[in-house]
Amino acid sequence: MSNSPIGVFDSGVGGLTVLKVLAEHFPSESFLYLGDTARLPYGSKSPETIRKYSEQNIRFLIQQGVKAVVIACNSASSQIVEKDFDKVPVFTVIEPGAKAALHTSEGTIGVLGTRATIASGLYEKTLLRLSSAEGRSIQIFSQACPLFVPLAEEGWVDDPITNLIAYRYCQPLAQKGVDTLILGCTHYPILKSSIQKAVGGGVALIDSGSAITLQLKEEFSLGHLSASSSSGQRIDIRTTDISPQFEAMVHQLMSPLMIHSLEVVTL
Ligand code: DGL
């Protein structure tokens, strides 16, 4: 089992921002990525639908023989509370993101996410639980950013329109004095430069990829996950729908890492 891949899923292409960080930090581990492109977006759907889709994705990855599942998608992570499925450990990005933010912040934290993630309130609840356990008092300000996902999918990176929209979403948080901002959506690291400009250079940005990497390092060192003994890495990508644009995004976002296979699957 230790040489089996780690499964990673997202609603679409955005989770590749998480996959890339994981693949770079764990060069001996192999990864099987599932992008549910046929049913994207998740962030505007009901909690019941997001949960149903997420469970199907998890079961698909488990059937493919993964040793663990990382839910890269924040919208899906905000609806799944199980720690494992059929004894396969399942990791979400919410608690790692909250821990990373608390580590960086002096006490005023902003959260950006899809409507589903922000409506779940899970980042806020997790931040409050972790900070009160440390005896700290913090302030949290959240903002749903529904226009960010289509902008990232369109590749409008550091574009004047994207900069304006980022300013509109992020300025209220900057005015509240946030010192740390959680990018609570897999697509947002693609728009990092616009978001950083909008909040100011002094605000620390927390992305799901770096946060879940720290969590997996801990899982490996505690022996909760067994490390691969293989010297090579294999990255396979599965999607529920494919377009030339998706294929181009895969190679652009994952470069210079090599993709072993890219196939369409039915769940
Ligand atoms: N991947 C989703 C997330 O991280 C954003 C895209 C979507 O709405 O499906 O929340």
C-alpha cells in the first residue's frame, strides 16, 4: 500500500495548484488526481449536492487503490467531516489552512472563498476552536468571491479587470486590518498577484497547497501515512470531462512536472 498513489480531487482544474505543491514537496510519492470538470462549479451548489459529488469522488479514488485522499477543493472540504472512508484516510484543506493562518497572524485574519465555503462557516469555526485552545483572541472577516473562479479559468491573471474585482472583494478586509488572508479556494493562487496588490504587500497569503503539505509532512512523520519506497514519481490525471482549454491548463499549471496520463472517466 505504501507505494500506492495519494489521491487528490477538486471540482476541476484549480486543484492542480494543490497537486503541484504536493508533488514538488513529496518527489517519491505518486499522485492520482481527479478533476470533476463535468460538474464544476461546486462553490455555487447546495451542501447536499457538494457532499454527494465529493463522496462519489472519494469512492472513485479509493477504488483506484489510493493510500489516502486529499480533498483539495475547499467547497468540498467544507462539507466533509469524515476522517476516513473504508479505512482510507481523508484529509481536507480547512484545518491545515486555519493552522497556517494562526501561525502567521497577529490576530486579524481574512478568509476568501466560494459562496459554499463561506456559507459553511467552517474556516471561522475552525479558527475560533484552534485559537481558543491556544488561549488567543482573534478577529475573522470573510468574503465570498464568486467571480474569481471564472476569471482564473479564463486565464485572466494580473489583468486590469481582475485587479479591479480583487480590489472590490479585498478592500473591505484590508480596511479591517487583516494581517493574514486565507485563499480558501483552489483557484485563488492563480490570481495571487491581483489579490496581493488589492490587500497590500504586508498581508500574508495562505494557500491550500502549502497548508496541506505541512499536514501531510506531519502525517508521514507520525507514521499515520507510510512513505513510498519508490525512487520515481508518477502523476496521473483523471477528469469527468475534457476540453482543449483544460488540457492546456493542466500542462501550464503543472509545468515542469511530467504528467504520465490524462484520461476522461465516468464516476
Ligand atoms: N475548487 C473550488 C474550491 O476550492 C472552486 C471551484 C468551484 O466552485 O468548483 O472551492
